[in-house]
Amino acid sequence: MGVDPGLTRCGISTVQAGRGRSVLPVAVGVIRTDASDDLSTRLLDISMKIDEWMDEYHPDMLAIERVFERGVVSTVMHTAHAVGVIIVCAARRDIPVYMYTPSEVKKAVSGNGRADKKQVTAMVTRVLGLAEPPRPADAADALALAICHCWRAPMLGLSGGQNPGWSASRHK
Amino acid sequence: MGVDPGLTRCGISTVQAGRGRSVLPVAVGVIRTDASDDLSTRLLDISMKIDEWMDEYHPDMLAIERVFERGVVSTVMHTAHAVGVIIVCAARRDIPVYMYTPSEVKKAVSGNGRADKKQVTAMVTRVLGLAEPPRPADAADALALAICHCWRAPMLGLSGGQNPGWSASRHK
């Protein structure tokens, strides 16, 4: 499961790692919360919708974007609140959580840590063999995170092999 | 209920608003998480301990510190994740959440938005009529937040009267 966290729009995706670098699309969606609601109502909405998604797709692991202190303070903090909420949803189910920075995701998916949204969306579309690009951008980013994790954790595509980089990507 | 959020140490308190400016101490504590655990384990610990506290004290409302982008990035983000988790604990129980900046708390409790920890602890001790200062600082800060909220929401000390400033302090 890949999540591009946000309070107003939160991209969520499920993919299935195949052999080698093949990744199969399973589902993608966007959780939206109402900006006129209280912060607590919005975070609860996200928590419940993440739970529903996990109930439906039973993910083995969660890849989520690491939040940095860039951009508007309140937006960054709101996103960081949402990340905490989403991580706890995973922790309650014993689903391990892996965090990736935007540039790690871009680099893994497109080979370039500074790729723009269009390039990332094009690569996601190609890798997953989709008939058309996923929309909105949050959905494409959630898929990119999931693909990034599949490729960064090669044991998924093999048969239980150990990857030395694996534990390093499980952040504290 | 007042919470001074943090991933490693999280101050928690319960007070009872009395008549006028009187505030009675009920309980105070600190949730600690193990720095050698995964972020997800630590956030889940916080979530469960906040739930236990709420089960025991049935708070009517939650006052929590608003996180700013000061200090070490990872610490700020960890605290912001914890805040999201704690807010959802309140939201699940329909407990309204109010956020205050450190300077709002200091100003409300000591009259000075730049008061140091010692001054805040001294005022908390006096207001609550404690025999000795609450320790550690996170515990004192959690009490200061609760007192701040009691004083900023005068309807608590009266008999159900409306306070025009009330809704303004319930942040989005």
C-alpha cells in the first residue's frame, strides 16, 4: 500500500509486486476531507477511510511519503498530523511502515530525483501498464510510492530473499 | 485534559475547572516511549496510553500544544505525528480539541508570553495549590495547557454561559 499523505487530499494505492521489476496495479483512490470541518473531524475521517482501505486490501506493508518542513507551515503540520494517524492505522494491524522522501520516490521510479509530476505520472502509467494516466496527481504519487517500495525491497519480487537495504529503509 | 505532545515524552494531565479562576488538579503523568522502537510502535504506544487515560478520566475536552516548525526537523515532525494520533483519540470520543501555542499558554498562566519554564512551573504549582512543583517539565506543561484552556474558555468556570472567544480558539 502506498500513501501520499495530505489533510485535504490523501492519495492511496495498492499494488502487487510481481517477479523481478514487475508491479501490478490493484487499486488507487483519493481520500478527501472537507476543509470546512474541524481538524479533528478531518483526521478521524482519514483514519476511518484508511481502515476501510486496509480492511478491503489487507496490505502486507505500507510505504508513505516522509514529510519535510517545506512549504506553508500549517499545511506541512496538517500533513504531518495525517501521517501520524495513518501510521497508527498500520501499527494496529502490525503492518510495517516504510517512509520515502519525494526525491527517493522520483529517483526510484523515473531514475531522476528531480523529475517533474508529468514524468513520474508517465512512468507510473508505463510500469503498471495502465490504459491511461492515473488522476489526480495524489493518486499517481501514491502509486509511485508503492512502486518505489517494491523496487527498493527486492525480496518482494523474489522468493523471500534478503535485501541488505531493507531494514535501512524502515525508518525510526 | 491537557497534553504537551512529544514522541519520547508526552505530558498528560486532567484538571477540573471550578468557580471563577479556580482550577483543581485531578491527575498528571508522562507517557514515555522507547527510542529504540520503530516510529509506528511508538505512535501506537502513545495512542493506547492516551486511550487508557481517557477511559479513566473521561475528559470533556482536550487542550493540546500547537506544534511549530522550530527546532530539529525530525523532532518537530515526530511531535506533529504524535499530535495527529492524540487528536484522533479525542475525535473518536467526540471530545472537542483546542490548540494553543507555547506563548499563549505562558501568557495565560503567568501573564508573560516569554516566561521561562521555572516561572510557568511556579504558577502551575500555585494555581493548583500543589504541595510541590510537578515534575518533569512535560507534566507541568500539560497542566499549564489545561489551566490555560480553563481560563480561556470562561464558560467552564461559570454555569454553562456562552463565551464569544470559545469557538475562535477551536482551531482548524
